[in-house]
Amino acid sequence: MSGPEILTLGCRLNAFESEVMRRHARAAGLEDVVVVHTCAVTAEAERQARQAIRRAKRANPNARIVVTGCSAQLAAERYRAMDEVDHVLGNAEKLDPAVWRALARLPAGAKRVEVGDIMAVKETAGHLLDGFDGRTRAFLEVQQGCDHRCTFCIIPFARGPSRSVPVAEVVARARRLLDAGFREIVLTGVDLTSWGHDLDGAPRLGRLVGALLDELPELGRLRLSSLDPAELDPELEERLGSEPRLMPHLHLSVQAGDDLILKRMKRRHDRATVIRLAERLRAMRPELVFGADLIAGFPTEDESMFERTLELVEEAGLTFLHVFPYSARPGTPAARMPQVPAAVRKERAARLREAGARRLSAFLAAQIGTRVHGLVEQGGRGHTDQYAPFRLAGEPVPAGTLAEFEVEDARDGALLVRLVRPAGVGKRAA
């Protein structure tokens, strides 16, 4: 192995934290190590984590295997009992450089479990990264944890209470990334729209977004990760409607389209909230494209309730869908509710995905013959402002190029584009 290897499962926040761990492990001299960064959002995610651990050990029999992330936080002893695993770290410990230095000092064969009480963590450390290895977009963590208790979700118990990074620190971190040549910054967090609730004056996310755009005129593209439709504040909506550097793509944590199911999920929005939000923002900025997380087969969901979710895809104009069949998480209220049969959950998830595929296909087809702006990432691929994936046709274009493209075709869920006019190349390439 040429250095610490990180296998990342799960969300964008995990992707950010993986880079933090990579640097901590490298600084500690831990070169011969594989870190499996787990997710706990579904039982399938945990199964994939166990598979990844076994594969990593087979591929690297002499390497130390470190398991961390949400699943490790919740089930440390389960991973400790795996023969392949050497060390288990909690979600707070994995970001502490002292922990990695301590691991480096352990003798060969020594096992270590270091998983603390995540609910006692009250601050989010300012992990400053100069950039991401091999990326042109950078994820910037501005918030951690969650104070809400959706009945299906175990993540608050893996991530701890909601805590925010102050404005000045976020701006400083973003400036460092821009100085390193990154063209797009993605703000991320466990519950991004709760940013600021724990800071003096309880600012809202719109203030943070405004500070980044106002104080960093060199920031060409700012993107937001998943948002709670109940928590978009007026300043954020105004910025979305008026600021071209804030990308016209929003991913909403919708979960369902039936009001009774949303109530049983303990969500803070109803069906009408999602529809009104989409209509209001599109009136301000017609090119806005929406994505959504949706759960199929939540406990007690009958066919008519599911149909309401299916209909919401069209009524709210949702284009990019992340669909999950409901997965019972032990210790959550939903796990104790009457369960929908697994086969029905799977069938409903397939129908939702088909609806999403039709919406996406129609959206991509409508782009043929138009010109779009996009950022070239790795391997001749990238994303447009509206987050449509694209592949390059014709001459290769360096990664880090922000440019205008002509859309020639749409194939296999992506646009086929040709360079029209570059808007400049970043200082570093992926």
C-alpha cells in the first residue's frame, strides 16, 4: 500500500470526514492501514460495510483494518468481534489527530475500541482542509448532528446533538479551498438547515450562504446538500432566487407524500409544504431543479398512501430521486409499528425509481440542443449547474474547467456535451 486507504460508504459528510481521517492517518505515519467508513441509515448499508471489511482484509492481508462511522458508533462491539477488524473508532474519535497517533503506537496485533458518548459532544471542530485528493468540488462541513427525532431514523444517536461551525470559520475554510483552486464548494451537514440554532443570535442558513457569497466574490459555484423543506428561511429563499452563483439545484428531505405517513414519521412538513415551496422557488427562478429523498413502504403505509407519494413526484416536479425501501432500525419508534411486507416495500421502491427515471429522462432530453454551464470533474465527466451529469464529446477538456457546453445528446442517464467556451481552469486538476 502506498498510503492510508479510505473506503467511504454513505453520505457527503462522510466523504468530507474521510479526507480529514486520511490526513490524520498520514500525519501519524499510518501508511499500512485501511479505514472502512461506515453508514447506518439502512440495514443494507450495514451489510455493505461488513462486506467491505472482509474484502479489504482479503485484498490487504497485512494491513490494519480500522472501522469507524455511524454504524461503528452504534454497534462497536459487533465490529470488534470481527476477526478482520483491528480498531473501532467512534464518530468523534475518528476526527481527533491524537487518536490516530495513539493507534500508530500500538503493537502489531493489538485491538483497540475507542467509542465515546456522542450525545455528550457539544462542539464541531473546524477541520481545515486545503482540498480533496482527486476532486474539483470540495465538500465543506458546516454542521453536525441532529436534534430531531424522526421515527425511522437512528442517525441522531450516531451523530449526536446539532452543532454548527461559526460563520467566520466557514468563510475562512472556504477561502482556503478556493486558494487551492477548487471551483465549486458544497455545504454539507447532517441536518444542514438547522445550522446556526446553537450559535449566538440563532442565525439561519441563509445568513451563512449570504456571507460566503458576499465575502468571497471569487467563489464561482456554491451548492447545498440535502435540505429540510420545513426549514428554508426567507434569506435563503431570496438568495436562491437571485444569486446565479448559488446553483439551481435543491435536494429536499421529503421522505413521503402522504400527510398521515409524514405525521407518523414525525416530520415537520406536510405534502402541501413541499408543493408550495417548489412552486414559490420556481416562480423566483424557473431553472431550479429539485431532487428528493423518498422512503417506500414505511410502516402502516397502504397502497393509497403510497400512491400519494408517487403522485407527489409529478405534482412537486421532482427530478433527481434517492429512493430507499424502508429499513427497520432497532431502537426507533417506527421499528415497533406494524411493518409493510419486505416484498411490498421492494416493489414500491421500484415503482418510485421508475417514476424518477422517467422524470430524469424527460429532463435530460429537454436539454438536447441547448447550451449549459458545467464543471469538468474526473474522467471527462462532470455536472451542469442544475446537477445534470454529463460526459464530454470531442476533444478532452482538463478537469477543473468551468465552461459553456453544447448538449448533443442524452444517453444512459447523462448528457453528451461538447465544449463551446471555457470560463477558466482551476489551479489544480482532479
